[in-house]
Amino acid sequence: PLTPVDVAAEALRQVQEKARPAAMKAVATGSEYQRAPRNSDDQDNIQDGDMVILVIEDDRHFAKVIADFSHERGFKCLHAGDGETGLELVKRFHPAAIILDINLPGMNGYAVLDQLKSMDRSRHIPVHVVSAEERNLKAFRKGVVGYLEKPLKLKDLDEVFGKISEILSGRPRQLLVVEDNPDQRQAILTLIGNGDVE
């Protein structure tokens, strides 16, 4: 019998062999576009205290692999096939962490990051990028906690979830603020401090 890890490994292999079907991409039509399809997820099963991962990924097969990994590690999983839907889910469910693709239909991943980091409610949510786009400093400047390039191996997904789990463990992160102006120093501390940064 196959274990869940074997099934996930096979699904990941199949995803990497297939090109993304054009039907999974939203098509721009003037100022509107059709939302990308999304997988069924845990929206109707989320209860207080559940740890929720939001996957913003237009490749539904890859999103399913991530959802399976999420479930194996005790997370509930939400899926958005485009950035706009992802932002709506952030507002409705306030996920514990986000796994984000950069090359999305409609609003790209960088625009999603800008929106997430501009809202008080979501700016502290850890975002890990998993994308075919080459790793670059732009995403880190926008506040991501990690960046992996597709195609991935199973150990890479373990790394993603290991990093997310470490951040969510509740241990405060330490940050040294060097600023000689006391007013500016206090403003920086107020901006970044929400209990998870010392």
C-alpha cells in the first residue's frame, strides 16, 4: 500500500511533467478577467484554533500537493487560484501562513505581497514564495520568509513547512534596531512590534 508521502511524491512528479493547461489561467478581457479555478479546500471545516495555510497558486495540481502536505502536518488548507481571491481569503480567514506563487493570473505575487504587507491585519503573516520565477531580492525586500524555485523535490516542501512551523512555534524573533533618534527608534518598534518580535 502507498503511504501519503508516496502519493504526494507521485503527484509532485506528475505536476512537474505536465505543462500548465491554459484553462487554469485566467484570461484578461478588457478591465475584467475571469477568476482562476480553485481546488476544493477546508473553508467549510475551519474552527477556532485551527492552523490554516493559504496557498495562492494557479497550478491546481501543485496546489493539491501542497494541501496534502498541509494536512499531513496538521494544518487546514485554503486555495486561491489568483491573487485577488487570495486577498479575499486572507480577510475572511486570517491564515497562519501563506504559500505564494509569483506568476499568477490577474494580480501577480509581488502585488499580492504589497497588499498583504500594507494591511495591519496581514503584514505579520509569514509568506513563503514557491515559484517558477527565478529567486531574487525583490521578494525578500517585500518581506517573504523564504523563496524556493520550481520544480521542487519533496525535501524542498519539507523545508517550506519546517520554516513555517518554526515561525509559528510562538518563539519571538529577535531584531536589533540601531537608530540614534529616540522618536524614530520608537516609531520603528511600534511599526514592527506585535508580540512576535523582541
